[in-house]
Amino acid sequence: MGMDSGTEIKVINPRKVDNVVHPVGPGHATSLSTAPQPPTSPERPDGQRRRQQQGQMQGQGQPVQGLIDFNPFKKWVPWMVPGFVFANIVVFVITMFINDCPKNSVSCVAGFLGRFSFQPLKENPLLGPSSSTLEKMGALEVSKVVHRHQTWRLVSCIWLHAGVCHILANMLSLLFIGIRLEQEFGFVRIGLLYLIAGFGGSLMSSLFIQTGISVGASGALFGLLGSMLSELVTNWTIYANKARFYVQLAALLTLIFIIVINLAVGILPHVDNFAHIGGFLSGFLLGFVFLIRPQFGYVSEKHVPPGYIAASRKPKHKPYQYVLWVISLILLIVGLTIGLVLLLRGVNLNDHCSWCHYMSCIPTSLWSCKSKQVSCESIKYGNQLNLTCISNGKSNIYTLSGENSSQVLQLCSNLCS
């Protein structure tokens, strides 16, 4: 039998990922007519209630096209986040190959690994390469960004890690956070968010910490955490019913607790908390831009079957979502642009903020936040090098296989540690 020309679509109990539409005509049980309605039954699960409605319509001898379930939010198959994890591991293996500890150091940890063995624990307690190798591979070194305009280091440093412990912690976090986000929002948005947040973290780190080198994906990971927070805020109307509201509120409070704990860890020495803060702020703004969802009750035209008419035509997004989108995009572009200009001009923001350094490290009786500068006197006899550390007076003789200034700096650091 043909379909009524005035057929409409009505949304029954729309949920976040399960909107339901069905035809409503003049003679149907769910239309606005004067026909007597069946008595209201006790509350039943959605699926049981739908089957009951179908049975009532069939019992009245009316044509039933059936309820149409559709999923308005596509579930993506995550491949990019595992790909990022694989890329980070490959880069770390290459870094250890280039490091070649037995050739460039007097002693190594796990020497049975050959050239993949680790630097001495006094030099790198994270079981990884030397700082000179990381610098060679693209670690963030502010002097080279400012004076040699090697801005690519702001991105390359997020693919490098200081050791096995460092990369293990970061990659587990990336899998735990990133896969869920990629399933919900796809690889394009999450990939851009990860890279831009990592760049933002490196940029803030460079403006406040201008000595030493910095590596790691922590800034990008904090960007993902920040985007999760803004996604909960901007898409709050999706979780309209009371049960989902309390679940979402619990998720929000848990996420805030995790963020606070991770930022608190950043006040320890040798942890670049400015990269964490910069990545988090960038990700928080990017979440309003990239992770915006349609408002509660919205039905897209592409999900409406041919011949059906939507009974309610809600706009796709709430006005506050558009406002947050515009403000966040402007703040992000202006902030990154100004930060990059200040960095390339060699500005150190600590000169304009006397207390900001406490956001990265708070000195206590257990540790000091001052970076130790090492210097050595050297005397060379052929391939023999006599080094004396100025700070502690220790002296030692080393055999060099060739001219290698980074190796000399590494030996001096070991001698003074």
C-alpha cells in the first residue's frame, strides 16, 4: 500500500547515539487525532516499548513501515593513534642506534644490547640516549630556534623521548586517551588536535625555559586532555536526561581531578610543566573548534528516508556553541602567532613575570630547581684527553677515537655529576 503524502517524521526518545524516526499519518496511533488512545503502560525499556507500538499499529490493521533506527554519530576505526605510537617507538629505536653508547661513553647500562645500550644512570636515569644525541635528532633547543630559526624543532621534539620509562608512560597514555577520541571524532580532527597542541606546548616551554633541551609528547597528550574537557562543556545538551547528566558530571569531575594531579607532578624538577600547560590550553581551545556536536534532538536531513518529513527542524548547533567556537578560534590563532613572534625575537617571559617559574618547579629541601652548569678544563695528548671538572675538582683521562665535541661535553657532564 502506498505511503500518505503528508507523512511526517517524529523523534521518539532521542538519545546521544540512537535517534529514532517513524512515519506519522492521520490514521496512525501516534498522530494527533481524536481516536481513543490505548492506556498508558508502565515504563519499559526503549526496545520493548517500540515493539509494543509496532504491535498496536499492526493490530489496528494499519500499514506499518517499521521503526527506523540510525546512528547519527559515526564510529571510526582507530588507526592513526596506534600509528603515532608505532612512529614514536621507531624514532626511539633509531635514536638509540645513533646514540651508540659503547662507542661514545666509558660505561653503559645493559651493555648486552650493543649499540642500543643505555647511557649511565647518573647521566640519564630514564634508560635512554645522551642529551647530545637527542639534540642531534631534533630536540627543542631554544638557542637554535631563535638564532638559527630552526622552528621545526617545535614539532620534531614531540616525537622524541628521553628514555624507555619516558616513552612507555607517554605511549600508554596516548593509547588510553587517543583511541577513544579517534573513535568518536575521526583521525583528521584528532590528528590535527594532537599536532597543534604539541606545537603550543613546545612554544610555551620555549618562552619560559630557555636553557637545556626538551623532548616528549606530554604537551600533545595534555592537549587531548584539554580537548576532552571542552568537549564535555560544549556538547553538554546532548546529555539531557537525568541518568546521563550524573554520569557526565562524574566524568567531568574525574577528568578535572586527573588534569590537576598531572599538572601537580609538573612542579617536580626536570619536568617541563610549561609544555604541559601550553598543550592543555591549546587543546582546550581546539576542543571547542574541532569536537563540536549537533545539539540534542537535531535530526540531519541525510538520515531522513525519502518521502519523510521532519516534524521538528532544530538548528544543528546551539548559539552558545557558535560563540565558543568563534572565541576559541580567535584566541588560539592570536595566542600562537604572538607567542611565535616573541620567541623568534628572543623574548624570555620570565623577565616579565617574577613568579611564573614556580609553575614548572617549586624548590624544597629535597631538591633544587636551579640548573647546574658544568665546565671542565681539558688537555689533549694525541688521542688521550685529560678532563678536570671545575666544580668538584675530579679528573680523568679518556681515549678518543676522533674529534667529537658532543662526546667531550658528555664526558664532562658525567665527570661533574
